[in-house]
Amino acid sequence: MKPIPGRSETCTAMGDILNRIGDKWSVMIVGYLTRKTMRFNELRHAIGGISQRMLTLTLRNLERDGLVTRTVFPEIPPRVEYQLTDLGRTLTEPLDALWSWAAQHQHEVASARAAYDAAQGEVAAPLPPERRYAGAVR
């Protein structure tokens, strides 16, 4: 990420970190890995809707940032497992708070979106069942 004129390096670094941990796939991956160590396809099926490429890229970035550990077992067929690092586990509490907020306010947000879209002359699209927060990762 290129620095924006007038932004400090610290601000840029913070933005990079928040972009990583705040993106949709990272949040979901960390959410699932808080519960247990998982294999690649296990994560992919649990999350749903994520491509193999996107899961690979997101896991690599989380590993690069020190949030996830990738362990390869020398077996045939090869077995690879992913788990949160100690640093990754420190995200549990803030993400739990975000999940709780989303679950508590999902209907209010949906209503606000519908009202906004109606005022704009657009049709609000309902959330698909797999993307609703009730009963999601947490």
C-alpha cells in the first residue's frame, strides 16, 4: 500500500493491519479457527462461497501477519492443518464483540438498508441464508 501524502507511516501501518483483519474472509477464517485446528478443505466447506484461490491467498496473508500457523505433515496423502497463533488468538475477544453486535443488530441494519434503497428507488436484496449472522460462525 502506497503512503498517502500527509499520512504518517504509523497510520499507514495501522490501516494495513485493519484492512487485513477486517476483511470478510479473514474474519470468517479466524472465527472458525478459534474453535479448532482445521484442514484446508474443512475450512473451505465450513465457510462456503469462498474460492480455493481466495482461501489460499487469505490463509497466506494471515500466516504472513503471524496470525495463523500452517503445519504440513509428511504423510501420503499430504496433510496440512491451520491453527491460530497466540497473536491470532488475541483477536478472539474483539471479533466476538463484532459478531455479537452484528447478530444483535442485523434486523435493524436490514431495515435501514431497505428504507434507504426504497428512498433511492432501488430494490433491497435480502441476505442469503448462509450470510445471516444468526447461528453463523460464533
